[in-house]
Amino acid sequence: EELDDLEARNDELRSRNEHLVMKLSEFARKDTTASRKEEARKKNEARKRRREAMMKEKEKLRKQLDRDHKFLELVSSLKEAKMELAFASMERDQAALELR
């Protein structure tokens, strides 16, 4: 009878152990899924921050390019005005020589 009681207790403990192993494995699976989701969320946030930083840098470079372009236009206009001034000065000198 004592042996039967021990076997019954052993079966009960084995059943409880299997139940706990199943629960632990289910928990581990859920925990792994949650971990993966958290990792994916972090990666997405990092990707988003990098994308925003790149967009900010792109905008900064575009503004610098616009400033450089305007500067080059001003330099070109200045060169043109300088040439016109030199030509007008030559015409003035030529007219002064013809008057003499």
C-alpha cells in the first residue's frame, strides 16, 4: 500500500513537472517574442533617427548649395560689371584722345 501511495505521488509529481515544463516553455516563447518585438522596435527607432538626421543634413547641404549658387551669381555679375567698366573706361580714353 505504501508503494502504491509512493507511485501515485510520483505520478502526481511527474504530471505537475510536465505541466510546469510546458508553462515554462510557453513563457520562454512569449518572452522571446516580446524580446524580438522590443529589438525590432529599437531598430526601427534607430533607423528613424538616422533617417531624420540624414534629412536634416540634406536640408543643410541644400541651403549651403543655394548660398554658394547665389554667391557665384554675384561674382559673375561683378565680373561682368568690371568688364563693362573697363570697356567704358577704354571708350572714354579713346574719345579723349580723339578730342586732342
